Amino acid sequence: KLTAQSPDGLLKIKAAQGYSCSSCGEPHFPPNAALFSSNSPLGACTNCSGFGEVLELDEELVVPDRSRALRDGAIDPLSKPSYLDWQKEMLRAMEKQRGVPGYTRYKDLKPADKKFLWEGGGDFPGVRGYFEELKAWKYKLHVRVFIRRFQSLRTCPACEGSRLAEAPLRFRVAGKNVADILNFTVDEAWAWFRDLPLAPGERKKVKEVLRQLVERLHFLHLVGVGYLRLCRKGNTLSGGEYQRISLASQLGSKLSNTLYVLDEPSIGLHPLDTNKLIQVIHGLRDHGNTLVVVEHDTNVMKAADFLVEVGPLAGSEGGEIVASGPRAEFLKKRQSLTAKYLSGELSLPKPRARRKGNGKFLELNGCRENNLQEVNLKLPLGALV
């Protein structure tokens, strides 16, 4: 950083070491991996500690019944015996400073009066102020439990859910910062990195990193989770999604001479996604690995190189190797019940009649969460659905 000064007509140059923005000159941390991670103190948002959400007072919990009057306990936490003095203070402040009588129902409050009730003014701390005073006793368990009863998780207003501090968001590649990229779906990120506009010199510097990014995103696409956003939380994934992501991670690690044991990996998958799962399993095999798969899905068994049937029946009636061998030989084994079904000799007929139910339905309308966008569903009752 160079600063030019010319007092008395003399030019003086001041030099300073360190990183700073080329546009505004503001100093910043040198770019490193920790700076772009919400798990690091350097990169995490200080307001939410890198969680993307904060606990805030929930109006629906604080005011469970909006038709109640203020003096009749509309503000639920202030209606408890230990906090009745606070309720009296609230009623006095509302009547004296806002001219709102105590018999006013919460739902009839004007927006300005409601803001005063929550935020306070003058000597009146407001509902939020009362809870701030309570935090002085948070070392007591019952106080922490009481406060938590009226809080819900909300998107952090500081980082807007990105979980990152301001510093890492100042760095941009092709106009996008790391939060913008993490908001992409897997397929969107795969296309963006594939077509990233970089100068020849820049592309040479990041060639290996870019190759690995594109490759790993491609593996996620292959296992059928291209619709998931990169910022999606792990605890919101279905069992099938989690298994497929784990398999894609193993495929991306490119290990060889490794033995994988998979216990019914097709559970939770839609039949259309099973073929993608088989592609991943074959990809791991083609890298020089061995996969032992415990499975009952017909398509997975037909895709196996070698089949082993354990039986002949379940539980204490089983435990013997009924038949084993390469797929083509296995299908010819007469002692194997599985082989007869795989070859088409035996089959399960479709039922001649279906239960119509009891004529009643369970309707779900306008479902919106994660990947669901305004989905409507009508389920018949009194039937196996």
C-alpha cells in the first residue's frame, strides 16, 4: 500500500505492508482456507457463531392468544406469578405513554403501539427489555429453561444465513462470493465451475483445484442429488440422500484395493434412483475395489458380478449358503429360490383388486420445505398407501 503526500511541494511516499482491498483500500486478512470456513473463528459470523441461525423471541410463543386483553395475560411470560409486577409496569406504561387501556386486545393494537410494547421507550424496557434483564440470571437453570420456552430459531440477520463473517464475503470470483456459490444447487455449481471464465494464467494456477471441484460435483450429480443446495444442512437430508452423498464421497476419494461392505444401500431410494446407485457401485468396483453388498433389490442383484444366497429360510431356519457363483451360473442353480425369481421363472402376480379405502382423504396443500415448492397431496384413508 502506497500513500502519496506533498506538503510544501515535496513528494513523500509512505509504504505499508499487509493485505488491503484494491478498490477501497480497507485492510483485510490474507486469504486462506480457515477464512472461508464457518467452523473457523476467522470465517464464522460473530453474531451466530457460524450456525446461520439465532434464538430470538417468537411472537407466536410470547402471545399465544391474540384475542386476549393485555391485562388478561396476552403477554404470556409476564402473566406468570413471578412476573406480575412486570405486567403491572407494562400496563401503566402502555396507558400513560400510549393511551392504551389494559382491556385492549393484543390483535387490536396499532402497529406503533405494538412496536412500543415490544421495543419499549423512556423508562419502559418493553418485552425484549424484560427478557434482556432476565439474562442476568441465566446461570440458573430454570431461568434458561423459561427464556428458551419463548424463543425460536431465526435466520441470522447479520450473515443472512450464510454463517460467514463479512471478511470472507468480500472475496469474489467471477462476481460471486463463497455464500453465493454455496447457495447453488449441485447441478448449478457443477455448470458454473465447468464454465468459469478465467484468464489462461489464472486457469493454470487453479487447474488442479478446479478439476477436483468439477469432478466431485459430477459424482454428486451421478448419484442423483443434483437438486440439493450446497448449503443444505445434513440433518435435513433423507436417509437415501445421505447414503448417496457418502457413496459419492467415496467415489471422489478414488481409493483402490479397498473392501466396501454396504448394507442395503437402496433403502429409501426411488426405483429410478437405484440405477444411479448401481452406476456408483460399478464406479467403485472399476477403481480396483471390492464391494460386498447385502441387498434384496432385484435391479441391484441383477447388476452384481457374483451372487450369494443365504437361507434356505429366515431366522433360525437359515444360516446356510444355498447357492453362490457368477451371475450367469447362479441363475441356473435349481436349488435357489432367488435365482428362479431373477430369471423370471417365478414372479409375484399383481393383486386382482385394490382396496378403495373408506371414501375419506387426508389433504396436504401448499407444502413448502427444502425441495418442496407448493406441493399438494391427497391421500386415501382406510387403504395401504
